[in-house]
Amino acid sequence: MKMKAPVAFKGTVNGLYLAIESSVDFEVLIDHLKQILEKSADFYKGSNIIGCKGQQMSYAEKYQLETIIQSYGIGVDSLERIDEPQKSSAVLSDEPKSIEKEVVIEKEVVVEKEVVVEKEVVVEKAVMQSDTKFVYGTMRSGKGVEFSGNVIVLGDVNPGSEIIAGGNVIVIGKLLGFVHAGAYGDDEAFVVANYLAPTQIRISRYISVPPKDENRTVNRLTEKASVSNGVIKIESIH
């Protein structure tokens, strides 16, 4: 009996997606993906990845996959899952429709908190009761928060931690980890922090890695990141 490959490129009329075996170890997945790209990157070059089927991945894992794929000249529109049946919703048309279903589920489920451990990253999920979730204290490496509304952190967000919000993100402290505001397609979302130097910042479908400046002073100028003319712009709040 022929074994299924850990990962494979599959084609649709809208673009390519990654078919990932649900039980495969992430390091095995990465090794096999690199082997495919070494042999066939020229064939896929110029195509765009529109999503994934199979294994659920953390944002850190998606970022690693995205970096590898793009290094071979292949575009990545999204690495969100597209397994679920699609439902109509007022989400941007160029976002994977699996996100649309995810938003609907969050609004229907009774309020609860769930702690999920995956690849040593703890993600705290909270379904929206109000539109804002508060996080008190420092978020250390390996900790994350995902919420369908706004997220306010009263403390620092260290490298290796991650925030994923359907709305805005406000950090009363240093923001040094991964942050994704407007995660379900809200281009009007923004990120504010006393010291804004994340490893990566995303707003809706836009991505940026702010330059490092060792001479910046913490808490002197609060900064805001938002989308302007199709790019993420960072400016001081006076």
C-alpha cells in the first residue's frame, strides 16, 4: 500500500493549496516540503498558495512555512485551513473562506475559555462576550492569546509570544512578539504600543517587519501601526 506524502501541492481554479497529513510531525513536514521545492520550484514559481488542508498549525509554524515557500519564488496569499464547508459572510473576497466559518462559530458558541498546548506554545482562546479581552501582566515566550475582538495587554509582550485579534491590539508596555490585528479581514484595525518593535506585525492580510532601532526610548513616544495605501504604516501618537 502506497504511503501518503506528508505534504503535497494541490491545484484549484483559484490557485494552489497545501495538502498536509494530519498526524505528521512538523519537522518531517518541513523536510519533505524542502525536497519538493528543490525538485519542482520552477514548475510552481509564479503561483499563489491560497490555503491548507489537513493539519492545524500555529501562527509560528505558518510563518516558517510561508518564509520557506516564498524563498523559492512562490506567492503565499494565506496558509489558513480551507477544510470546512464555506458559509457566506461579509469578509473580504480574497481571504480564504474557511476564516468566514471560523468567525461564525465563535459568535455562536457559549462563552468559555480553552487552553490548547501545541508545539510548546500555549494559546488561550476566549469567545467574544464583550468586544474586548484584557490580558494582565507580561506575556512570556511560548504564550499567546487569540480573541475575536480587541485585545488589550497591560504589560510587556516578549519575543516568542503571539497575539491574534479580530479587532485592534493595544499594549501598555513593550510589544516585541508576533501580533496580528484584524485577523479576519478588517483593514481598519490597528496596533498601539508604548514601544512597538514586534518580530512581525500583521493587519488583516498585510505583513510588515519593523526595522530594529536600538536607540529608541521605551515609553517616550507611543506608536500606532495601521494600514495606509496598501502598506502598514507606523507613526508616533503625540
